[in-house]
Amino acid sequence: MGYDFIDGEHRWIEVGHTRAVRVIVLVWTLRGSIVRPVTAWQAPRKRTIAYLKLKGLT
């Protein structure tokens, strides 16, 4: 979904869903060879609907 360089590190933004089909937005970074989550939140309604349509989950 997106990429940025913040506070001296590369950060990626992704949209995904849980097993219960809860759509979330996740910001993560690589620290060495370890993937580290920075923050996550429930996707807004419009983004949730668009994501579910894209994935064929509606």
C-alpha cells in the first residue's frame, strides 16, 4: 500500500485481515533481519469495503 522514511528508518504500510475478517492497517519496519510492527489500527469503513471487494470477500 505504501512506503515512507520516518525517524531514520524505512516504514511500510499494508492492509490485511485477520482470521475473523477484521480489516486492519499495519505499519512495520525491518530492524536488522527482524520484522517489527510499529502500529496497527482497524481500517476505516471505506477502506474496509474496498479491501473486501478487492479480495472477493463480500
